[in-house]
Amino acid sequence: MKTINLTLQIWRQKNKDAPGDFETFTLNNISTAMSFLEMLDLLNENLTLQGQEPVAFDHDCREGVCGMCGAMVNGIAHGPEPETTLCQLHMRHFQSGDTLVIEPFRSRAFPIKRDLVIDRSALDRIIQAGGYISVNTGGAPEAGTIPIPAKTAELAMDAAACIGCGACVASCPSGAAMLFTGAKISQLSRLPQGQPERKERALAMVQAMDREGFGNCSNERECEAVCPKAISIRHVARMNREYLLASFFGE
């Protein structure tokens, strides 16, 4: 099995108020079959055996579903492979002797908890501002009760693919969360179930986004380039349209 040797420059920071800096580690005999997070696991095993503090990094599903693992690798959110979360990135994409600079997602709205772990709760608050949808309680409706055109359903599902990892924010020169917010607004605005609160939802979510201190979209498309789920910036345009309509015609 092929193995590689790497130099890792990893951001270390005890908490959001403490100063941080890069710390350099050498890691040898890394199997190219390992995922990126497994490589970090190996590093932490070595640090623990040496009596040193392991590197804190976020993770949960390790299947590209939860979005918690996000970090910058050589300046690219989730690393160099397109449409890939950090947990899905494998070491076969690197060469022996490479130096990897690993740091947390940077945003005023994402305070650092420790090392590579950030607080993404600002994104949660944007979703919470959108509220719920109005549905009748009771048994689950039969499939196909509400006919939805296939194209509409596909567009809604494309938006729903967003996992809220924050890569779009970290990569945007303006620190905007508009791709994330646009996807969440676009998802329900296309479906009949989302119509009753459609205007209120657009206004509330955009206002919540602004309160969190995110920047405004500058159409650099860096967000689209690094999104692990290939969310299109068309959803940003739809969010702007939804917000303008809600502003002009009231809640």
C-alpha cells in the first residue's frame, strides 16, 4: 500500500479570545487510502502518545452529510477536490513531501471555539428565523396528493442539498452567507407547502442574516466554486427576488 510523508501547518487556538498561531507537525507513513480526517486522527494518536494536546477538529457523520468537518486546506475550503467535503477527501490526492496549511473557516460570524472548531450557530439562527410551514396535523398524506412538476421538485431538491457547512462564507471575499440563505429560501419558495409563509420567511431570513454580521454578495462566485454540494448562485438571485417581492407587497 502506498504511503506518503507530509508536513502539516495547523492553526492552534485555545478559544475565541486567545491568540492563535500555526504549529508545524511532520507525519510519516500516511496511507493514501486514508481520508483527510483519518489522517488527523493519526496525528492526534501520535500527539496523545507523546503527551501533547491533540488538535481539535469538528466531525460527525464522516459521510459528507452533516458539514461539520469543514476547514481550509492550502486556502481552499474542504481542500482541492471539487464537490467534496473534508471527510470525503482522501490522501491519494496529495504527494509525498507536500506541506498542507490547515486552518478553520474564517468569518466574523464564525468565532473559533478551539483550533479548527468554529461556531456555526449563526447559520442555525437564520434557519430558525424562517419558521415552520403551515400543514394540517394528522396522518401522513398519500404520496402524490399534491402534484408538483418534476422540474420544480428537482430545483427544490437541488437547493435542499445545502448542508450548511459554511464553506461559502469562508470563501467569499465579503464573508457573505447569501448562497446558504438563498438555498434555504429557494427550497421552500418553489414548493406549494412553502407558500403560506413565503413572504414572511424571505424577510425574516434575510434580516436575520444581516443581524449576524455577514457581508453582501459581490458575485465573485467563490462560494459556488467550493460548495461541496454544487449549490448554484441562481439561488442568490432567487433570494433577492423573493425579498424584493415581500418588501414591496408586504407580509
